[in-house]
Amino acid sequence: MIVTERKPLEEILRNLGSHAKVFLIGCGECSTTCKTGGEKEVLEMKQYLESQGKKVTGWVVPNAPCIAAQTKTAFAQNMSALKESQAILVLSCGLGVQSVKQCDRFGLSVQPALNSMFGTLMDPKGNFYEVCSNCGECVLSQTGCICPVTRCPKGLLNGPCGGVIKGKCEVDRNRDCAWVLIYQELEKRKELEKMKPISRPKDYGKTTKPQKVLVNP
């Protein structure tokens, strides 16, 4: 899931500029969960824009606007409103914004209402934690499903640094050292031998951006 936060309202208004007729698109998955782009937030944005003299021509909350087919379906169902619009304000992560831009056939000004923060895991209490860096070389099988690339501020692959004190991170004393957690997890599983092999430096060429996966080359 992608964690997002709403941009300052002044910035959103500034980015819309002179465009007076705005269509709103939310997100039924990540942004709804983050409470930044669900139906409630879209309607609140509608109310705010109208209070600032904008006309909201319509709104829709696709389940996942980052999936082009869903965005195209939403567009088809709101064609008349889009034809009347000058801009589209998207309350989703950057993936959704770019999907909307690619699917737009009217040449409208597509603007983001949110900032994309990070990919996350949500715990049972609804808290968000960054646990994966999408590094292209997953080491979770060797580290007890605890990612040192993400959870160690230094991204160390071969055990803790010399700054760990009482199990706490040198960079942030309120944070548990990732490698202490890894050791404890592997010890619990009786798999401490997994810590013996020396990991080679990561191949960051695997995360050279932009990336693509051709499903139908």
C-alpha cells in the first residue's frame, strides 16, 4: 500500500490556477485507507473548492485509479462532466495521478492533491510502517522476514554496526536495531546459521529508474 498525505490546500488551489471547472477523482484502496482520498475526503475537497469559487463538475472514486482499465471506465461513466471540465484533481498517489493523465483524452490539466510518502504495511491497529524498499534483491528468506535494507537506517546487510547499544539503533535511540530483531527472530526459529554467509553488496542497477515489466512484449 502507498501512504499519502494531503497537500496544503493553498498549494492545491495555486496549482489549479485559473481553472474554474474541476473534476475530482479519488482512490478506493490506498488513499481511502489513509483517509486522504476516499469518498469522505473527496466530498470535503469538493466543498472547499466550491467555497473558493471553483465549480466541481463531478467526482468519482474508482477502486484503484492506478489501474488504467478502472480509470477508463470511470471516465466513460462521467464523460459529460469531463467535457465540461478544465482540470482534474486526483486524490491518490502519484501512480494514480499518472494513470489519470495517460487516460485523459481531453487534454485537461491533471493535478495531484496528495503527496506520496512510502510503501507500507498496516498493523491491526491501523498504524502504517515502511517495511520494504522494493530494492530488487529480496533478502527476507535470510533475515527472518525483517528487511535490513529498509529497517536499518544504514541499510547494512551483514549484521549491526558498532553503534548499537542495548538493542537500540545508533541513528535513533528510540528504534530497535534491525539486526538485533533479525537475530532474535532467527534464534527463535533455530535458524541462526543463516547469519553466517557474507552478503555481497547490493546490485542497485536492479532499481535503476524508471523500470518496466513487459507482460505482453
